Amino acid sequence: METNTEGAENVVETTARLLRDREIGMRVALPDAITLRTPFLVDVPAHRRVEDHTKVLRDALLHDKPMRRTGTAKLTTLDSLIDWAVRFKSDASVLYARRSQSEPSLTCIANYHGAGPTSWDDSSGEVGAAFRDHRGVYEFPLSKEWKRWMKVSGQPLAKEELAAFIEDHATDFMDPTPNLLNKRPDNPAPWEERNLEIAEKISGRFGQTHQLMELAREFTVHETSNLVVKTNRDTGAAVVAFQNEHNDAEGRPLEIPNLFLIAIPVFESGDLYRLTLRFSYRKSGPKLVFFLTIYDPEKAFDDAFDEAVGKARTVTGLPLFMGAPE
């Protein structure tokens, strides 16, 4: 007997049709090697469509831990930043130091780009490229003394304001050594030599703290103007000018110390730095305006900053870059 098979289904086609019609679910077998880089595609029964379940698989794999380390830790001490860097550093880790007198900071980037020239891999991209998003940051806290003096330095003060400021912050002052007072160095220390050079440059004379206190409380100026006539011998022209002199109450020329010393930390809980303070005044009519100006504060700041970042570089053994990371 002959059998007509034209248009008939074979066993596989019949099974597939029945599964499609009934939309019978099938157990999904996971890949033998599951990685976060491998797509996970599932052929579902409904009309034999293919669905992408890669995200579902990755979410399951990342349920107990993240794929990689990210985030920024805010450290409150230099030692904590150093410990953080040592804990997470790799061969590619680096330090970035921002030298700013208002917002100095030190950053460790644990997952920085690898060193060396650009090298390309067709399967993974540039060799050594990294996200640079695992960081530890330490923002140097400027001391309250430093901020206070930087605010008043070079600003005009009335007599009452000067006296109040000096009395309120008398502990910041230090008396000069005999070498500074007498200008006759006897084996001066390096810091004394620097201050003697400053005094020579600006024709200054160091005074003691109690003298500045007395100046703030009792300082008065008597101004006299003398008419001076100068003749140019070549042209015969005469120039008339008033020459002002500042005297004390008894008419003697004023001789007051104009340099004083303070010792304050640049950063909170940091070492004290000796700073030269220049005292000056300006007379306008019956009123006096005073100035307390710190001489070259940038040097003290740079010394304190360089010492701190130098310590971090030495202890961590990481490269140090000055500036801001990309």
C-alpha cells in the first residue's frame, strides 16, 4: 500500500508545532561558564521568540557584591588618607595634590590609568585604561588661627579694633630673641637669619608683644608740616612742598618698632610656624588707621603643604602629581 507523505510533518516539526500552540514552558539551562561579560539569550516557547536575559543574570550575579570598587571616601586626617591609599593601592594608583590657599586637598585615585604608551586590544579596548572612580580625598583643614590672621592681614583697623584684636589673640604672639632685638647675631638659627634679612630689606625693627599692646592702647601721633623750598640749579626753578613729620606728645620724632612675631599653625593640629608681622599706620586728619600685615605668608603655607604631601608620597610609595585629575 502506498503512503502519501506530501505536505506531512516529520516528528520534530510536529513536536515544535505542538509546543508553540500550547506554549509549554521549558527548563532553561544556564551556561557552563557564567561571566558578567557573556550575553544570556533564552529561546522562549511563545512563537519561538528570543529574549535577552543578560541583565537578569547580571543582577543575580551582583546580588551579593558589586562588580568592582567605586565611590569617593572623604577622609578627615592625613594619616587616614595614607592608610586608605595603602589599603587599596595597585601599580596604577596615584596621588593628586591641589595647592590652593583657600581649599588645599590631597586625592588618591586607586584605579587610575596604567602607565605607559597607548596600546590597543581589539577584544578589550585600550590596554591599561581605567574608570578612575575609586577615590579617597583629604581636604586640608586650615587652622582657625590661620584663617583669622589671613582675614585681618593688610586690612585697616581703628584703634579700638586693633587693641581688641591684639588682646583677644595675645597667645598667638611670641617675643623676638635677643638676636632679633639687638640685630647682632650670635650664631643665629636659620629662622632668625631669615627674619634679620626681612628687617634689613624693609628697614624694620623688632619689638616685643607688650610694646604692641601699649601702642594699641595709647598710641597718638602729632603731625607737623614744614615748608620746604628746593631750587633746581640748572633751570633756576623753585619747587615748594610741605614735609610732614610724625612726633610723639613731647615733640620728639616717633621711633616705634614695626616688626613683631606670631607663631600659628597653618593646618589644624599642625606645627606652629613663625610669621613676621609688620605694624604700620596711616594718619588722616585727626584719625589713625592701623595695619597688621603678615610678611610672605605663602612661604609658610607652601612649607606646611609640601611637608604633608611629601609624607603621603613617601609612606604610600605612589606617584604624586600637582594639580587636579582629569
